[in-house]
Amino acid sequence: MDIVNMKTTLALSMATLLISSSAFAADFSATKDKLETALAADIRTDKEVARDRNRKPVRTLEFFGFRDDMKVVELMPGGGWYTKLLAPVVADKGQYYMAIGTSRASKAVAGQAGFDKVKVTAEEAKIYRPEGSKFYALEADGLGVSDMDMVLTFRNYHNFSESGRAVMNKMAFDALKSGGVYAVVDHTRRHMQATDNENRRRFDPVLAIKEIQAAGFKFVDMTDLHYKPDDELRYEVGRKSVTGNSDRWTLKFVKP
């Protein structure tokens, strides 16, 4: 290839990249507007709003590729912090499901405007802690849905035993369509560190990648959005010196 053709090819490649990047940004703009509206909604408590700066929900969901026309499942939604953002954004064009340990989140949004389309699935799933264990077991046949665009779970992976994590990963894999995203966030533990009372609610990201890949997923990307250089990874995440400032890994997988 001569120098003129090489420059032409490079210019065309750069133009294509710029167009693709612009299209991606524009594609997220409508979703971002809806997220900003959800962030300002009256349903959110002052304590929830105070966590926005630390959790960076808009940038986190943009990283995962979240869009307002998706069918999404949130696993173990806790008190509904992310439920109050995800559900209203997809209410018109998509569908929000919550699954496993949903009682608190369900109560938090029950009867609230904009949350009438929220659906609960996998209600038969059983979570329990075997006698003598520090971690939960999970028994479930599946999430009860299929062809999902995204399955998300925030700071829950560490709660389960190895077998429980395997069940959760399989449920996510089976529920997603080909190309669907599995989005996982949790507190960081040092690589290969044995479990003790200080790190029980942390998880090794390398092990998480290994386990989730073993379930059939392809590892796509990670981000340092929730990297905290002053978290020494030494103390329990509930300690006053750590809580709200824990280092967290944020991993994106896709179903082939």
C-alpha cells in the first residue's frame, strides 16, 4: 500500500471511529436524561441521595451499556437503591424485574408512581445460611425469565458460598439473550487472601472473573470508577473508616 492510500485508509478509519463514538454517546443521552430525572425524584431518601457521589450510578450504568429500552433483572436489590433508578428509566420502552431477596425493595416502591410495571421473578428461590457457615446457599431452578438484555447485581457476590455463586451465575447466564450483559459490582479483597472476619464481605475480583467465565460468560471489561486508593483492603467494609469508601471492582461480562 502506498503512502497516499495508507493515509486515506487511516483517515476513513478515524472518521468511522468518531462517528461510532458520537452515535454511542447520543444513544446514551436519552437514557442519561431519564437517569438524572430518577436521581431527582421525591421517592429517594436523603440517605440514598447522599450515596450518589460515591456510587456514581450514571457513569456506572453507562459503562455497563444500560439503555432505556432494555429488559433488565436486578438480583438481590436490597432496599431498592438501584431499583429507584433502573425501573423508571425502562418503564416506557423496556421492563424491570427484581429477583431473589426482594421484600424490602418491593415495599420501597409499592404503590409509587412510575413503578407500577415493576415485576418480581424467581420468587421460589431459597436463600439460607447453613449451620456453621458464614455464607449463604442459594437454591433456585432459574430466574423465570429469558431473552434479557442485562442482569445486574451490586455488592452481593460476596454473600454466597462457592456453590451459591455458581447457582447465581448460571441463573444469570440462562436468563440472558446472546449478547446480553452480566454486570457485577462488589467490595475488593486482596487476591488469593483467605477468608477472615475482616474481609468476609469482600471478594477477590480475579476469582470472580474465573468463576463467571466458568459459567459460560465472556469477560468484556472493568473500570476504575470505584477504585479507592485510601482503602487498604485490611478492614471490614462496615467499619467507620471504610464504610462508604470501600474499594470496589466493577466487572462487565457478556453471554456469547
